[in-house]
Amino acid sequence: MITYFFVKDARKDHRLFCSEPPGPMPAKFSKTKAVWETAKKKLMLLPARTLRQEEALAKTLRIEDPSVTVLCGEPEEKHINLRFHFFLQKRRSQRIFLLIGEGLLAPITGLAMFLPGPNIIFYALALIMITHWQSLRGIRALLKKKQVYTVDPLLSEWERAVAEGREADYPGIIERLEKAHGLRDLRKVLWK
């Protein structure tokens, strides 16, 4: 079962990520799928905090349950529900505008095919477009599901430390969050 985390980062912006780590690659691929996976690893230009969010949204498409568990740090369910839906609507609007802009750039980057060598610019743009399209589909799927909000004491402690600006406490709280929920590289998502 995938658990989603909806929490403010050190910049006081909301972040969404999931508990499911990136899975190991299967042992055998077809030639084209192996090339595709290699290209994805090398060309993902998005920062870690954005990439984790995109990945979490894309994983929503695989959830068959009608409800989703969202761990948060705020105890007021009415306000967190409103904030979460506003967050998803904002991300949906951003993805639509990004896809429109990337769609307009795609023909221009296609002109780079006349340069010698592979057209890395076009491939990178195509991968980012696919990532944004999958996250847009995930946002739509997540909006259709019922969200069950659960307050996590460690997330509450993190949000209090961020609100009070206690930067010295960040590493300890992040380490405890990683141990308690089995997360990795949370520092890149929430802090730096």
C-alpha cells in the first residue's frame, strides 16, 4: 500500500511524495525498453524534490483502492483537505501550462536534428513531457479518490521546526522520519 506524505518543506512550500521507493529494474528487458530506461536515468533533468513529486503522482495510476492514505502534519482535517485539493489543482494547472510550453518547444528542438550527433535536446524534452503527462494523469486520478488524512507526530514536529525556523533541528527530525517510514534521501526533498 502506498502512503502519501503532504508536508511543508524548509521553504514553507507544500511537498507531496510517497512511501514507495523506486523499484529495482527487472533483470531482462527488450532492447528498446533497455535503451528507454537508460535514457530516463541519464536525461532526467528535474531536481530531486520535483522528481519525487512527479513520481508519486504517476504512481497514483497504479492504485486500485478507492481511497488513499495521506500523512500530514496538521491536525485540522477540514483545512488540510482544502489545502491538499488546492495544492493538486495548482499542480494540475502548472502541468497543463508546462505541457503547452513544451509542446511549443518540441518542433524547435526537432530542428537540432540537422546538427551532427544525437538530438539530446529533443530527447530530454520528450522525457520531461512524458513525465509531466504521467503526473497530470496521476493528479486527475488522485482527485477522484477519497483521501484519508492521518496526522503523523514526526511530520507535526517537522512543520513546527520549520515554522519556528529551528534549522539546527532539521537533520535529526529528517533522520527520524526516514527511519520511521522507511524513506530515503528525504533531505533532498524537504531541506536542501
